[in-house]
Amino acid sequence: MDELNFRRQAFENPHSQEPEFIAQTTEKAENQQLISDLKRLDAKLTKALKVEVPEDLADKLILRQQLHQHHKLRHQSIFLMAMAASIAFVFGVSFSLWRMGPVDLAEHALAHVYHESAALQLDQNVSFNQVNAELASMKMLKTSHFIEQPGKVYYTSYCDFQGVRSLHLVLEGQKGKVTVFIVPVEKRMVLEQSFADGKYHGLGFEIDQAFMLLVAEDQHDLMTVKDEIGNTFI
């Protein structure tokens, strides 16, 4: 199920139990948050629409008047909800189109390093078999893998490159740590062979249907890890 169909179904029925819908919900934190928000809204509307029926006549007369007002308000609520859903749908379409635009890999790589700076402080002592298991779960990188340990791997996690599920690693260089992003190749991606800002240097190259983005403070570490990947990744 693509993003557009997922969002359309989410607004129509956030309680859907369709396997594809549930899988899409659990795939991303933002999808889980959207479904959670819609379910809360649905619960509030359901609670607001519940009216207890009194037993005595006087209360029944009052109830009749309340029901008339309720129907009027309900029609207004449905109209407002339809408008809100339409606005949300347009926003979702616009957001999806934005995610389909060109992806500057260098810009995203640097932004990820700064945003997930805590990854450089961790030492999970990751084996290449664990990295291969994570690669195997990615649709476009199922056949890509390391044939042996590419040096010490401190950290591994999935990350998002504008809608493209990618792998985030931290490897050991000779002078410091090197962040490595393994991104499935897509035509809309723009790859720069070298990039930098005031703190970090970056290197980009393509290997076996994957874009490799390396980021480190020391340029020599980039070449060291690139050679290591070239010898172990197929």
C-alpha cells in the first residue's frame, strides 16, 4: 500500500484491520501517530454523539428537543469533518509529491549526522551478520550484504531519506568514527562524490545498487572506510 492510499484509508477508517494497512501503520512512527490521533478524534465524536434516554415524560420532551438540535449539529459536524478530511487529503497529496522530488543525498547525510549525534557516542559492537539481517529486510537491498566484518561497527539503525528506508551505521576509522548511510538507488536521488560543511567531510559513491554516503571529521578516515567497504560489501 502506497502512502497516498494509506492516508486515504486512515481518514476513512482508522480502525481498519486490513493486513496491508496495519503493516503500513507500524512501519513508521509518523503513521502510528496519525492513526492514534484519528482514533482519539473518532472516540471523542462517538462519546459526544451518545445521548442517554430518560424514562419520564418531561425528560423525553427535553430529549426530543435535544435530538433535533443534535441532528442539526451532526450534519454541521459531518460537513466540517468532510472539509477537514479534504484539506488533510490535499495536504497529504502535496506532502507525497514533495517526498517524490529530487533528493540531495549530501544534504540529507549531513542533516542526519547532526540530528542523530547520539549515535556517535554508542558502542553496540554490531556483527556484520546483524547488518546483513537488516539489509535483507529492505526491499531493494535484499541481495546486498557484507561477506565479512568491515572493521568495528559501533551502531546500526534504520533511517529515512525522504521516504526511502535506508541503513545508518557508525564504523571505526583510523582517527575517529565514520557515519555510513546505505541508501537504495533511486533515479530521483542526486549523488555528490564529495561534500563538506564547517565540521564534517563527506564522500559518496555507488556500489551494488546502493548509494554509500560516508561522513567523518577526518578526510583520511573516509578513504579508509571506503576501501574497507569496497573489500567486504557485495
